[in-house]
Amino acid sequence: MTTTNAQPTRSETPRADADEAHENTWSTGEMQLEDRSALRRVAGLSTELTDITEVEYRQLRLERVVLVGVWTSGSAEEAESSMTELAALAETAGSEVLEGLVQRRDRPDASTYIGSGKAKELREVVIATGADTVICDGELTPAQLTALEKIVKVKVIDRTALILDIFAQHASSREGKAQVALAQMEYMLPRLRGWGESMSRQAGGRAGSNGGVGLRGPGETKIETDRRRIRERMAKLRREIRGMKQARDTKRERRLQGNVPSVAIVGYTNAGKSSLLNALTGSGVLVQNALFATLDPTTRKATLDDGRECVLTDTVGFVRHLPTQLVEAFRSTLEEVVDGDLLMHVVDGSDALPIGQIEAVREVIVEVIREQNAAAPEELIVVNKIDAADPVTLTQLRGLLPGAVFVSAKTGEGIDELRTRLGELVRPPEVSVSVLVPYDRGDLVSRIHADGRIASTSHESGGTRIDATVPTALASQLARYAHSA
């Protein structure tokens, strides 16, 4: 087994430097960040549940974890990057990473993921480091999970369970919590396991069979009962999410009817999407140096250089091998991507493999657009964090990504150029009109001045004659007042 020491950088939680004059004027983002930091996990609690009351304290334990991955293809740099990302995910979940192990194989072992011999070596590493959890860089089958746990004798989770745990910690809205709960249940259902024979042995039959007196019943095992209850809960959550989706669709339709261009901010997790939203709009959306800090779509209004307004929607970040359960559960949230007039694809310029980030994000976007049977919006690549990026990497990206905008949301470099590009790309469909608007329809004249570009205007006996270029939606309302020379 090849051993790679993972040396992740612990996420630093930014603190609000508020002076005395602004102590009581915290933004919503700062309050959310303070709430997340209020509950600290405590190290040193036993991982074995000796009493039922310890269940209440499991969430407070700082788990000591060993990471393990299987390197099947690609370069060594890609394998190390994947393990580094897994370490960042583990730390975001509140764990302490002790060691990172990479096993070179053609394919993961069907029974124990890394092979029985290497699993015994992993057990020795767990004993030597004092770890209480093993995190695998992949999605394990229920059989692999069970077999590996029996060998290493500590809790084993996979990448999917880790991401679901982070989502559960960060979900704040009612819809976000429902979506995460649904995704967790979809993941848990085939992996549901019991302790003792009572979970797996049926209790039906006559007195002389299946245990006799006290064990006769409808023939449904405890684990089957749990599965049925989970399915019922999943059906209820799907109904709730559909209801919440209708409310959000109504708000989205209202925005579309207002003819205000919309920009969906997409990108890899922790690429700086929320920071960029704040830089463009001056809002106080939660910003945290952690993966999946944003789960609920946040919409803010921005003013472009020419005075027009547009709305920017910050969406959930993507990641390599995003669990299918999350894509399914967050489908209603991801629909914001389909409805945008423009996709602002944010890339972390300081990442070791930025092109890999772009490919991972586009893979999810293409899947969502295909299932919605919609046309793909225009895409604008924005390379963020250029203040922390390697100059050589930036030079390569400028050659690979023609038309991309390079910015730093932290320092403000390139923000003005980005605002100009947005103004060029989000112009709504327009048509030229020549209308004679009656004097009693001053509201229409005001809308033409606000939303259109006027070429000429004159006052006649029948009303105000205007030649202008206006959005398509407004042109349809002006059609009855069309005037021919």
C-alpha cells in the first residue's frame, strides 16, 4: 500500500471585524456564520456507545479519521488532489485527519474496496494512530462497507456519506433540510443494518416454530418495518418539496415577467461564488472558507454600468463525484441554472486542477439541462482568486479559456471588467417599435423610458409618438399603439 500523508489546510473561519459603531448591525451572513461556530465539537469522547444517552453526544465528538483511496486511473497528481479534497471535506465535517492512504489497483476490490490484505494493514494504521473512523474516497456498496468494518473494527463511511453529513450540518432553510433528509434516506435505505437477530428474523408462524410464545406476529422483521417507515417518510418529503417548489416557481415567474435579466452563479464548491455575489451586489451573504457553505439559492439584485438591473442567484456548489442522491434531491434548486439568461461559471484559479473543476461542474449542468429538456444558457467563465493563484497557472488558463474574466473577489481586481461583461451579455431580447401612446397612458411612457432606448419622441394631438428599442415583453403591450408613418 502506498502511503500519502495528507496535509490539509484547516479551514479558517473569517471573523467579522465590526467596530463599536456597528456592533448591532451584523448582516445575515455574519449571523449564520456565528451560529455555525457556536457549537464546538469535543475531542476525547468514546466512539463506543456504552449507554443510550451517549447518542446525544455523538454529534459533539471530534472524530479522528484515516483517509483511504483507490487510485485506478489518471496521474499521481490527480490522485493526490482527490485525497486533498477528501481531507478538506472531512475537516469541513468537523473531523481531525490523521493519515491518508492510497492503494494502486486496476479497480476497487469487490468485497473490501482495498483488498483483504491491505484492509488488515489499514487496521494496523488505525491502531497506531488511534483513529475512530475510516473515510473511503468513493461510494462503497453495502457489502463492502460491512466487510471493511469487520476488519478494521471502527466505523467506516464513504465519500457520499461524508458529503451528506456536511449538507445536513449546513442546511438552514426548510426546503434545504427536507432535500438533505430525502437524500440521506435514499442513501441509507439499501444500507440499513440491524444489531442482533431480532432485526433479521421473522416472528410469524405457529407456537412450535420461529421462537414460540412471544415471538409470533405478522411476519415482518424489525428491519423490514424500518425500511417501510423510511419509504413512507421519503414519500412525505417528496410531497413537501414539490409544494415548496411551486412557491419558488411562482417567485421565479414573477421575476421573469418583470423582464429583469437573471444570472445563475455556478461553480465548484469553495470557488468563491458567494464572495463574488457580495462583491457585485454589496450584499452580506454568508461567506466561509469551507466546502458547501452555501446550500440554499440566494438571489440578489445588481445594477450594471448602464443603469439596468439584473438578478444574481448563488447556487449550491458542485464537487467531483457528486452523489446522485443529492442531484435528485436538489433538482428543484438546480432548476435555477436552467432558467438563467446567463451562467456565470466561477472557477478557483488557485486550485491545483482548475480544468478538472470545470469538467465536474459542466457534467452536472448537462445532466440537469438534459432532464429538464431545456436549452443551455450562455456561459461566462470567471476565474476567481487570482490574488492567490500561481502566475504560471493563470497564464495557462488564459490560453485555455479564451473569453474568460479573471477576478479576485477578495481584492476587487477585475470586478469592474466583470460588471462590464455582464452588461454586454445579459441584454434581454429587444425589438424596435414606433408607437403613438395616448396621454392618459403615462405609465407606458415611463416604462419605455425606464426599460428601453429611445431614438426620438414628439408630442402630437393623439398622444406621444415614440420611436424606441424596447424589451420583447414590453413591445407586446405596445402593439395596440403601433403607429405607421
